[in-house]
Amino acid sequence: MTEDEFLKRWAQERPMYEAWGRFVTRRIIEHIRPTVAPLSTDLFIRIPIQPRVKSDGSFVTKAFYRSKPYKNPFEDITDKVGLRVIVLLPSDMPIVCTAIEKCPDWEWSKDRDYEEERDAQPFVFGYQSDHYIVRSKQERDVDGVIVRAGTPCEVQVRTMLQHAHSELTHDTIYKPSVTQTPSMQRAAAKSMALLEATGDYFEKLADEIKKAVGPNKTVAQELEELYRAKVGSPPDATKANGFLIEAYAPILTGSGISALVAFLTEKNFVPEKVKERARSRILFRQPAILLAYMAVSKKPHDASTKWPFTPSEAKPIYTDLGETMPD
């Protein structure tokens, strides 16, 4: 196949690879979502996934002008489309890997496993990433484009630190066009060793943070479930929800969420009031707004003192409960 023939075929098939990259992206996110909930996938995946197809020049160069011999370069090159899933911590990577490996829409192979490479060469600090090739199990229509069975996509799973190191070094020090000097290799190894140590420190810090925020996180999850059950509409938790929990979660001490359930049973008009106000005000789509109602009902003055926003935002709660808001 000549270069011209190669590029003509690539022009014809590029839309198929673009569609397959979009499909793989969507399915990975869908499989990750229930595992990381209530954290959103937008927060878990630290850099939005952007599937990218090879440019004409890059594809031709890899097919015809690399030392690696391809019998059939168009078919043998598996990263015609690729995407990266960037997470925060090394312990987050298995969540992505499991999502890739459990998806029934493709067959997968693992080209690189950074944990295996690290265990095999514990004194070598080098390029790290998990690399998968996923191939469609069957022909499918994706956004109006037919994707053939066996169409490949490369998926790289990295932490933010690994990604930063790769962006700095991989397009230079690991390319055959660059002559590696001993000082360059040593600097790369030192930076990777520092990266791995920093990753370990981040994991320890994350564990400490989880211990500290664990109780409030549990309350947040219980409040989301209660909000759905009582209000009958999905919550839209933002940072405001955290502020409300910080202010009013102590009223649950000793009794847990059951105290709030009892309050909502006694004041059974509250969920409907919340639902009405939630249509136009995001504050009332916070699950912890239910806690605020309970606090206002039990101790109106204390609730006003602890209210984390402007006083005018609390006034509807007092009105709904027939309470006078303290000056």
C-alpha cells in the first residue's frame, strides 16, 4: 500500500474511529459512575476525557518511517484513536481498570501494567501508565456511524502526577529521535522516584481526610436517599450542601438520621414545601435543607445563629414552619 492509498483509506475510516472513541468514553464513564457515587464522575476524572485520532502525518510516519516493522500497518497500529483517563491517586486507577475490563461491549488486552512493571524492576523508576486496547465485539451504529467489529481504541489510565511526568518526558526522552544523555536519564529517573513517593504521601493524606470527613460523608449519603424518598425529586447537591451539614449535622448526634425521619413524619408538610421551593431555588435542592428545617423547628434562635448563608435565604424556612426569624 502506498502512502496515498494509505491516506485515502484513513480519510474514509477516520469518522468510524472518532465514533468508536466517543462510544468508549461514554461507556467507561457509565461504568465508573455507580462505583464513585455520590462523587460525580466529573470530579473523579480530573481531566475531561477527549478521544483523539491520529493526524495524517503522525499516522503515516508511524506506519512507514519507524524502525518497528509492520506486516499490515493500517491494521497493526492499534492507537489510531486513543483516550486518557486521568485520576488523582494510584488507588483510583483500579476503579477505571475494572470499568474497562467489565464492560461487555468490547474485548480488551492490557499492553502495559505499571504495577507489574514496578514489581518486576523495583529499583527502576520509569514511565508509568496502564495501557489497554479495547476492540468492539460486534458491528454497531454509533451516532449514525457504523463501527466495524474489531475496531481498536487505546485507553491509557494515569494519575495526574503520572500524566504530568509523561507530558514532560514522553514526547522527548522516550522517542528515538532524541539522544538520551546520562544526565537526562538520571533526571528522569529521579523525577519518577519523587513522583512515586509523592503519590504515597497523597494516599496517606487522602486516608486521613477520609477519616476526618467520614461521618459527614455518611450523613450526606443518608440525606440524599431521604430527600429522594420524601421530596420525590432528585437532589442537586453542591458545596452548599456541605455547609448545611457542617452547621446542622450535630443535631443528629446520638439518634442519627432516624431523628430527622421522625421530624418529617411529624411535620409531613415540609417535604412538599421543599419540593415547591426547589423548582426555582437551588438551595432547596440540597438534601441537607431538611436538616435546616428540623433545626429551625427545634431551636429557632440557634438555627439562625448557625445559618451559613445570608439571613434572607433562611426566611422561607421560618415562614414554612410558622416561626418568626430572630433579628
